[in-house]
Amino acid sequence: MTLPGEPMADDWTYDARDSRRERRSTALRLLMATVVLGGGYAGLCTWSSQHVPATVSVGGIQVGGMTPDAARAAIATGSRTLLSTPIALSVPGRDEPVQVVPRDAGLAVDADRSLDGLTGLTLDPRVLWDRLTGEVRAPLLTSTDDERLSAYVDRLAPGVAVAPVEGRVTFPGGSVAVDMPVPGRTLDVAATKLALRRAFPDSTQATAVMRVVPPLVSADGVEKVAAEFGSTAMSGPLTLVAGTARARLDPSEFAPSVSVVADGSGQLTPRFDERALARLVAGKLKVPTRAASSARWEFEADNGKPRLIPSVDGLTVDEDALAKRAISAISSADRTVDASPAVARPPFTTEDAQKAGINELVVDFRSPFPTNDATRTNNLVVAARRLNGTYVPPGGTFSLNAILGERTEDKGYADGTVIIDGRLTRGTGGGISQVSTVVYNLAYFAGVDFLEFSPHAFFIPRYPEGREATVYWPTIDNKWKNDTPYGMLLQTWVEGGNVHGRVWSTRTWDIASVKGPRRNVVPPKTIRDDSLKCYPQQANPGFDVTVTRQWRRPGSTALVRSEPVTTHYVPEDHIICTNPGAVPP
């Protein structure tokens, strides 16, 4: 039953459908509004991500409303002044600051970091609101090329460093003076780099960090040396004593030879000029001296046997010992210096000579020469006198050139016969090859080893075949080594048309010489020379010959050693001088 005024069922159905339709329309309108608003919001967010807010500044550089690229460019332009404006780096102890140009020191502005957070997509309405309405003041952030900054500060370091002043103890005029040490300063590179980084870009002031450099020797060390060594060293004069002689040496005189120096271990150590001290003492107190003389042998009259002349000790100023005694006196309360001369032993003492074994005649050799050439004979006499008495110790080396030296007129030599390029001529000292031949045979029969010798170019009949030696200054020498356990004393003289030679020693060997036959004989040529300087020559053939030296122990027939030596001689041509006016050179 339907009550009066109640709608019909159909009416209710219509109203329900209409209501649902209305709700859908409203929801659709709301959705569309949301989409429109959301799109607008998203667009606003997107726009804000691509632009710096209008009121933003970075380090005082206005970048508001710019794109990130434009903002970076603005920061680069605006920071140029900052990069070129020097930072005044104050250095403790230095009046004027060091000007550091940021760009040169590797300091730079980092635009990307400075803009970080000011752009970029965000959906947070609060951030978006701040970007659209707020005022932002961002700092200017920096970056550092640490390698460039380190190199820059390293270059500054030497110019601001102050070396420490070392303490000194000196002795002016014989008194003690002390200069106290002063510490130095050096740049702390790491800390100074940090100070520059902290200052840039907000400040043009920074302070360098310095480290103290202590002196090598502390103040206490300097005072200790002055009080202990210095006061003793300069406490009074030295008394110099030599026998009954006395002399006084005041501190003002020896002070210049005394100093103190750092020893590398943090201490000062006394130092003395020992040579100057020794000369000062020796000059202050004169003491008797004499030269030492070595033992030697003199030959008895008429070229007799040797007689030992004992050595004589000398007296000398031993500078090393004298200096050490003076240093000891300067450094102690005992101010006395023994300045007596020291005994000087000669190089070859009587005891040395007695042990040398100069006991018997070991070799006796002589070589005849023509006596019709007075200058040649003179040269033989001069050389034999110079060589006479030469002593060759065991293991010693004999050199004829070393003993005779250059043959000059000042030494008494005259022109004599020499062989040059196979021809006879004249030269100062000519003829002494005969002395060399005598020496060669003395060494040969003493059994020693030759180190250097040269036979003549052509054979000279007065010499033994294959057992002779020439000499020429300074290129051709006669040199051998005394390899026996005894010393060798040489005796040489000229007498009766012979050059005589002897060796006095203790016999070590019996030497035999065996000469073989001539081989490869070449006859001489005859040459007629019409020059004014022609020197005549007698003819002698050229040939080869071998001479064998044999060693046996004294009193034994057993052969110990054998040594063949082959000598080659060129022919001595027959030179005929055909010019009547020819004068030998």
C-alpha cells in the first residue's frame, strides 16, 4: 500500500541513478583539476631544477635566475679577481709579508661544488617554496692542486728560513770569549699550506707556521766548554824546557793555534793547529840539531876491499811529538813543555849494514878500451866515479839511468862516440855504454834477473859477444833486480885502459856462461862518404849469437836453472871518408 505523498517506486529508482551520475561527474572534475594542478606543479618543479633561484648569490656573485651553465660562467668571471689578488702571508720574525698569488699557488674556485644543492629536480614543496620566494647566500667553495701548492710553498721556504747561529768559544788575545747560540727557524710546509687553504677565498691574510731549528750545540754545551777547557787553556803561560834552556810562551802567542769546533754529536771539541804550535815552540826555544848519516862503505886504498863506515844518529825537532806535548800542557794544569830535540835515526843504520852480507868478492870483471880518445876516457871516469859505492839492497832495483841521470857538461861529461842509426857519431856522454857493459856482466855473474837491457846495434869486438848492453838517456836503460837475500855493493873504477867492476856480497850462485856459434852471418858493406861530417868505421859482420846463462849453487855441479839469450847484430859497414876536409861531428 502506498501512503499519501510517498513517491512511487519508479521515482526512487530515477533519483538513485541521478545521484550516482552526479558523483561520477564530480570525481571526474576533481581528477581533472588534480591532473592540471599536478602538471603545473611538476612543470614548476622542472623549471626550478633548470634555474638558480632569483635571489641566490655565491660568495657575493649574483647568479639568481640563471641556468647552471650560466651560473658557473658567472662564478668563473666573478672569481678572477680573487684568484689574482695576493694573500699576504705573514712570516714570524720577518717585517714584510710574502705575497702569495692564489692562482700561482694552485688554489682555485670550485663552481660545481659551490652550486651544489641550488639546482636539481625536487618535489618537496618546502624546498620549491624556498627556491621561489627565499633569498639564498651560498659560500664560494674551493679546490686545491696540492702538488702545485706544495711546490710553491717549498720555493718560499729557503727565502724565509733563518739559520741558527752557532755558539762560539774564542780566545782573542789569550782571553776566553763566549758567543751564545741563537736558534734558527724553518718553514713548516704542511702547516703553512693549510693556513693558505683556510684563508682563500674569504681572506687576503694568512700566517706562516715556522718551526724552531736548534743550534748544533746547546747554550749549556757552549758554557761548559768555556768554563772547563777555555779557562784551563788560557790560564797562564807555557814553560818550554830543553836541557838547561828555558823559554816562556804566553797565551796571547799560542791562542791563534787553539779553537773549539762542533764535533757532530752536539758538543764542542778543542782543535789545535799542530804544525803552527810545533813551529811556534821550536822558534821560541832554539835547540841544537844535526843531520843523521847512513852507514856506508869506503874502499881501501888502491881500489881495495870495502870498509864499513858506521851510521851516525842525528838530532831533530820532532814536530809531531812537540805539538802533542804542547797540546797536553795547554789542556792541563802542568804548563811545562819538553822541547828537547829527538834522536833521528838514519835510513840505513850500522845494524842494517852488518846484516847486508857484504862479506866477500862475488864478481870481478873488467872491460878494455882504446885510450886514444881522451874525451871518451873522461866520460868513463866520470860515470865510474858516480857509480862507485852504489849499494843495492835485497829486493832492490838497480837503474843505471837513475844513478847517472842525464849526461851533461855540468856533470863533467864531454862529447864521445855514440851509435845512431847504425853510424858512429859524437854526443855528450858518449862512450859510457862501456860502463853499462861492465854493470851488465856484474849483474849477469851475480845471478840476478834483468828487467831491462839492450845490446848494441852492431858488434863491438872489445865486448863479449851477446853479453853486453848499451845505455842512452832517457830511453834505453840497464835495469835489474837484486833477488838474492843479500845486499850488493858495486865497486867501479877506470885504470890501465880498463873499466873495472866488482860486486861485494855473499855468494848465492855459481854462474857459467856458454856461448854458441855465430849464425846468419851478414858481411858489411863498404860506403864512401864525401860529407864534411863523415865519421870513419871499421868493418864488422852482422850475425846472431846465443849465450846461455847457467845457475848452480856454490860448490855444486847440479844445474838449477838455464836461460838462453839470443842477440842479433847488424853489420858495421866500412865507412871511408873521401873528403879531405871532413871533420867527425
